[in-house]
Amino acid sequence: MNNADSPANPWQVFNEDQEPVEYLGLTKREHFAGLAMKGLISTSRYTSEQVTEQAVKYADELLQELDK
């Protein structure tokens, strides 16, 4: 699992033997994009299409920098 796909705030799902079987929650990419959207929307200068495109771009750039 790469950094972008790993959960930002994971919580585990367990099977009946109390063994973890998966992690759920927003990915780091989704979380960072949401934070970027919040900032972009607060300026009210952008269309919804521009906000979503820019938010994902910023999230991807942050993850790329964190992977260095």
C-alpha cells in the first residue's frame, strides 16, 4: 500500500477470532484533498470544478513531497 492509499485515521475491522482483516477510513489523499478544498472554498474565487481539480492537485503534490 502506498502512502496516498493508506488510511489517514484508520480503524480496524476484526473477524470473529479478533484478528484484524481490514482498515477503514479516508485515505491520506482523500483527507488532504478535503483540507485543501476547505481552504479553496473559503476564498470563494473558484468554481466548483476548479476547487475539486486544485484540491486533488495539492493533495497529490503534498503526498509526493512526503514520499521523498
